Amino acid sequence: MSIQVIRTFIAIDLPPAIKHELDLIVQSFKEKISKNAVKWIKIENIHLTLKFLGDTPLEKIPKIKQELATLSNNIHPFSLTIENLGVFPGFSKPRVVWIGCMEENPQEMNLVNLHKEVEAGMSKIGFAPDNKQFNPHLTLVRLSNNASPAEVKQVSEVVKLASIKSPGRFQVDSIHLYQSDLNPQGAKYSRLFTCKLSSSLHEV
């Protein structure tokens, strides 16, 4: 009997006002970048990923749910500011354009601690830890595999020269488990459940 599997990830969602400001930034890029060079991220899909779980057996969902409910009680709500454009892996050959997420008071390390709690909780139930340094960001654009060297350079220059205002700040008071379904039109995300920080589990 085959094991039923879905693709999942754990993330922080964004309020509509922040998504609107991000949309304005993306629209400004569309005026300057060849449409064949990139894959635009749907605004409704932009989120701050805490942990990509990937292929997830359905039988593990209750355990994930319980771990998130437990760890969420250890983290108080906090604020994040969105600012500073960047690219991965670097400007010489960018593959992803992103904007950063920062705490108002970095010394509090609420976001870093939340990420560590998520990693530890998921490790308990068999998900491999991510050994890369946590770099909180929102992905705005992915470069197409078919982008020419000239188009890649164009994207790099546009990001370097971009002058944007910060989309603002928002309160993080919950984390979410999402299911990701891939199709020719792009990824579709479905929220499976939500955990309020410093409180009990709230089903969707």
C-alpha cells in the first residue's frame, strides 16, 4: 500500500497592505525587465518561509500540528520590517530577487528563535535540518532557466539601481502550515492550519 504524500512548508503570512506595497515594487520591475527573463511570483503567494518540508506523508501531519502548537507557546508576537532588495546567489549571476525581513529590535531575536524552534520541532519527527544560515526574505522574482546572459545582466542592474520605499512593518502573531500543489499555471498554496503565537492551536 503506497503512502499518501503532499508537499508542505511552514511560513509566516503577510497582511494585505504589505502585499499591496510589494505588488507595486514588482510592477515597477515589470516595466524594466524582459518578460522572458523571469518568472513573476504571484503576490498572493508571497510569504516568509520558516521551513520547507517538501514531500510529507499524510500520517505525519498530526505530529507536525502538535509540534507547531507546542513551540508556538514559547514565542511571543513580534514585529518585522520589510526593506532592502537583494539577489541569490549574487549579482554576477542572480537566480532569485528578494526583499529582506528584519526585526525592529534585532537584539530580541524573536524571528531567529522562532526559526530555531521550528527546525528543532521538525527534526524530532524526522525532517532533516537545514544547515544553511537562516536569511529571512520574501521572494519576488525567479529568473527563467532560459534567460540569456544579457537578460541576467539586465535583472542584476535593475535591482542594483532600484530605489524603493520600505513596504512597511507588520505584526507576526501566527505561523501556518501550507500545502503546495504544482501545476502548469504555477504553485497553488492551501493553508492547512494556523498556530497563534503564545496561544493554543487554531484550526482553519
